[in-house]
Amino acid sequence: MPALSLDHWNIFCKDLKKTVKFYERYVGLKDGDRPPFNFPGAWMYAGDKPILHIVSETGRKDHGSGAIDHVAINCDDIKGCIATLKKDKVKYEVRKVPKRPLQQVFVHDPDGVMIELNFWNEKDVPELADFDPMTSRAGAMKKKNTPPPAKAKAKARAKAMA
């Protein structure tokens, strides 16, 4: 019995309306048809596939595992994505995967679920100008006028001796 593909993931939320809006605006999913379950929720679609099932907090005790770190979704238009996040003042982090034509934007939904938005084969965004491949983070590189650590230490020692 080989696995064929991931069908969907399910999350619980405190504010259904706010959570649906987040996934529509920042992830590009669409709220769509959902069976008439006896609890509030939404099914979010990527094209014609409901890849995210949202269940509004209902006081249920059977909440699943909680061990998943994040969910990754392939997207396009990283510049547009970042512009929308900036406009709405949503916190995000941009990363670049070493030796791959892949840029990533990480955001958290209203309930703290980390979402990784993957952008393949797009031109690097300005936010990656100081990208440090050792930390996989933007803005981590030293400024051009900052001396390397060894030179800075030598300069400090010389100054202390003077």
C-alpha cells in the first residue's frame, strides 16, 4: 500500500472567520464546499482540492497530536506575497534554501500554526540581499564596513595597548 499524496491537514482554531480570512489573504486558499458536519468549520481549497480543514474550537477533547512543526505550501509571486504581508503589518521571515532555486516566506496563522510558503524558480527578492547561507536567514550577514571578527579583535587589542 504505497502512499500517493498528502490529502489535507486539519487545524483547530479559536476564531473561524479570522482564520479563514488569513488563509484566503496570505496563503491564497479559497473557502469552499464542506459537508454538513455538526460542528463549525471550513474547508480551504487550492484549485479544486480541499487541502486544509479548519475546525472551530468546540470543546472537544480529542485534539490530535500537536507534534507537527509547520505546513509547507507551494506558491507563486513572492514579491506580491511580501508586499501584502508588509501592507498588513504581518510578521514574516524570508529564507533561501542553499543550492536550490527556492525562496521561502514563513508566517504564523491566528492560532500560531507556522506556514511555510515556498516559491520555486523566482527572482531573488531584495529581502535576501544580506542572506547568510550558514543560518539560512536574511539580514544575518555583516555590513560591508564591519571588519571580520579576527580583524576587529586585533584592532581592539591594539587600542587597549595604546
